[in-house]
Amino acid sequence: MLGLALVLTVAFPDGRISQFGPLVLNPQLRVLVVVPMLMAVAVGISQGVAPTPVVFRNGRVVLVRAACYALTLLVSWGIVLLGAQLGTGLPLAACLRNLLLISGVCAATGALAGPVYVFIPAVVALAAAMVTPGESSEWTPWSMSFRETASTEQLVVAAVVAMVGLALAVWDPRSPGYLRRASAGS
């Protein structure tokens, strides 16, 4: 997902999306405002893809999980900053809002339902944003996903959602761990 986001960022730094299938978008969307949704899916699955269970839940396990999510989020933000260098007039606040908001929801989904379902919040956010009116409020799905400006309130809400979602993902309620079996020689 991060590789695809990087390719889209480098290939279309000033690109615009005029329609999704039969839906014509007015106003057109900047590619780099939508790309953070791909990176949010990457953040959501960054720790949940390994099939190995945790033997003991301790500080090291929590620290490694937190570092893995933080690294994926930092790489994602680096891709956004690269897009700002390559393109013209990239709305960094809107990209940060999208990255934080959807990352938090995707990470929480991965923690509660598993990494297979992490893409669903990004798809639902995209679909909801496409069918809602654009400029009626800054809290509509369209404004929270596609508006090229982000208010301070939107950024605070996105940061809170990201912190809660990532904390839930680091805690990982689906993997309580297991006890080691007694060895035959003991």
C-alpha cells in the first residue's frame, strides 16, 4: 500500500480526479488528497499481518507494536511531504487530516476485526464523501475527506481519532496471548 501511494504521489503530484466510475465529481479532487486513504490502510495492517501469536504481553511487545505503527505513519507522512515537494500548492493540512482520521479508524478496525477488514473504513469514507453535498458543513463526509482546507477543529478531531485507534491497535484486544506448554523433559 505504501509503495502504491508512493507511485501515485510521484506519478501524479498535480493530478486531479474528475470521476469515480459513473459518478462525476464536482469539484474535482486532487489525487494527493485521496492518496492518504491508501496509506491509512497500510497503517491499519502494519502490525496485524504477522500470523505469530504473542506469547506474553509485556512492555517490549507493546513498544514494538507502537514503533511499527509509528514508523508506518511517519513513512506515510514522508510520502505526503514528497508530494508537496513535487506538486504545486498541496494542501498539507487536508492531507494530514485524512491520514490521521482514516488511519485511526483503520487501525481500530484491524484491532477489533482483523487485518482483512482494514480497507472497509477507507472505502466507506470514500463512498460517503462522494454521495454527500460538498460545502454544506465542515463536518460532512465530503468535507472531512475531500475539502482541500482543514480547520484546526478538524485536525484536532482527526488527531484524537488517530490516537484512540492506534492505542487500541497497540493494545491488540484480539490477541490476548497464550501460556507456553510444559516441555516433555520438565
